[in-house]
Amino acid sequence: AMDGVEAVTPFMSIWLDGYIVGGRGERYKMERLYSLTGVYPEALEQFGYRLSEGEYITEQGGKKLQLLFGQNVAYQFEDSKRKPPNNMVDPWPDEQGKIADPFVDPMKDSFTLVLPYNEGKSELTYDIQVTGVLEAGDLNSYETQYNIYIDVRDFKRIQEEYNKAAKTKDSSGGRD
């Protein structure tokens, strides 16, 4: 152990061509998965990450992938039945100072991670349990607003399963 060090975690980013669907009838879709980040969840609280609702990730290796959403992740979901620009909701106040609700409720809706491979002819799917939502807080950074956190052990498992299914080599990107 090092003096003064309370927590250490990798921050692994996933570079897979996948998406998350959720809400009633899986109508809502988040296309961009570049913010899916593998961490040791027990370190997040010690790093100053705070929850606005729910709880931190508590288990890995379960039937459902436990994810922790950044404050504005719910606003990244597009309505598949509407055309732009009406297919998205902004997390910013309108002229009256009101902020519209996102299309999905992370704590109530069900979600699925979809990882297509073989040129979209096949896919791996994982049921998701969103354990909590971060507050932007003092950190008020991209990480607390838009990242999606997953236990790094689950991250590695789904990456291995994807690489095996798609017969690809390692597709991870790392960040120190």
C-alpha cells in the first residue's frame, strides 16, 4: 500500500459498434457507446462521484449488467419514431427555465446493450440494470454527466465474448 492512496481504478473505454435500447417497446436508442467506461465501482465514491438517485454498482458477473449512468445519459436516447430535431430532448432549460424530462427513466425503464457483429447479421445482447444516476456535482465534468460506468470485470467479460463471437482481436482503448 502507498501512503495517502485510498483508491485506485483503471478507466477503460470500450470501442465497440454497439448501442443501448430502452423504454417501452425498446423505442428509444442511444447510438454512441464511446462513453461506456470500465472501473472498479467501489473506487468511484472515493474519487468524489456522488449519486443523485439509486446506488453504486454492487455486483459483477450477474445475469444483468449493472451500469451507473452519468447525470445526462438519459438525454442521449433518441426516439426512433420521430424525425430530427424532434427525436431528442435537451438537458438544458428553455426560455421559461424549464428542463424537459428525457424520453427514458434510468431507474424505471428496462434497457438492453446490443453489440452487432458479422456486418450486423448477428448480435450479442445483454440485459441492463441501471443501479443509479450520478450528479454532476463539484466535478461537473463530461465523466459525471455523460459517461456510463460498468464494473471493469464485466467490461472485460463482454469484450472477450464480443471478440470471440466477432472473431476480432482486442478492441479496447485505455485512458490513464
